[in-house]
Amino acid sequence: MTKTGVDKADWQLQVSHTPLSQVLQEIQKVSGLRIHFSVLPQQEVSATCVDDELTLILKCLLGDSVNLVFNGSGNASDPTSMGEVWLLGSTLSTQRSAVDCNPPRLSDAVAKQTAQDRNIDQLLLDVNADDTRQRADAVFDLAKQSDVDPIEVDAVLLNGLNDPSAMVRGQALSGWAGRHGDAALPELQQAMLDTDSSVRLQAVELTDNSLLLNNALQDADALVRQLAEAKLQALRPR
């Protein structure tokens, strides 16, 4: 990670097969930006990113689907703009990929549908797996499926909200909020009572409800309180 001083390309990040946690540490060290996260995937990353804003550098590194809450502009030309950013764990989860062999003499369309059906069937099995990561990944992937009975998906997500694992509960909460929008407020309120701070943090990230965010300012966990305050500041008229 370097500060180039070139207009529209103030920040340059180039990494190859490096643990994500190590990359984020280097970004903090060089930029002065404080990066908060509750969990990171155990994987190595490779990326080349050049931009004048750290928000876009992080998006380049982590992908557009990652949820970021940024306090400060992150513009390299203004050192006073360096602030804090929160990365939410569920949005950092890696997606599993599968290679399906096409049965002979099937058309491409039929082969594609057959592979998709097998993948969905596998996800429905994996949500009950003994392995925590496997359950969490399956819940995450299933929540994004549009070709599955929504009643069946909702049942899986509701069950996931009560999973023994905080990781699974967080993924289920993210999926539920993504599918139900404002109607997910009761589930978000319930998640704010979760014994695990990472789930409460996820609930704060997923809502713009000022009442819930104000209640989160009293949370026992400092990171939850900080994220709630950052979101409330972002919601205030400027």
C-alpha cells in the first residue's frame, strides 16, 4: 500500500496471495484509517487497486457486495478526512463454487437448469450440516436464490436466526433483511438482544431505523456503539 500523490490515483494497493488480515493491517498503517471488523474469511487475496479514495480501494480489494460504513472521506489529499470504516462479517463470507459435468446429449439450457437444481438441493442439505461454516455458507447462498420457493427459504432463514452459532445467525439475519427490507425490523430488534456482539453489530449495520440505532448506543460492546453512532451521524441532515 503506497500513497502516490498522483491526482486521481493517490492510493495504490498491490498484493499477491497475502492473508486478508495482513493487507488490512498494512492499509491502516500507511493511511491512518482505522478498520473495524468482527470476523474475516481465512483466505489469501490478490489485487491491484489504484484510486484517490480509500473507500474505492477497499471496494476493489473486497468486492462491491461488501457492506462498508465509512466515517470520513478517505481522500488522500486531506489528511484530516481519515476516519474509521466498519466491515461487516457476513458480507465478507466467501462463496463456494462447484463444477458440474453436463450429462451427454442434454441441451445447454437443460444442463444449466439441472446443475442449478442440484446446487439448490445441496444447499438445502447443507443448512443442516454439522460443520458451522458449511451451514453459514449454505444460508448465505440460499438467501440469494430467486428460483426457490420463498416460503421454503424463509423457513430456513428463520431457523438460522436461532442457530447455536453466531456466524450462522448473522448470515441468516443478513439474508432475512435483504429479502424483507423494512419488514425485517422485528427480527433486527430481536437480534439486538443476541448474546454475541457480532450478531448485534450485524443488526446495527443492516438497519437505518433511528430508534434501533439510538438503543444500540447503550450496547455493552464498544464497536456496536461506535457503528451505531457513525450510522446516526450519516443519517443526520447536513
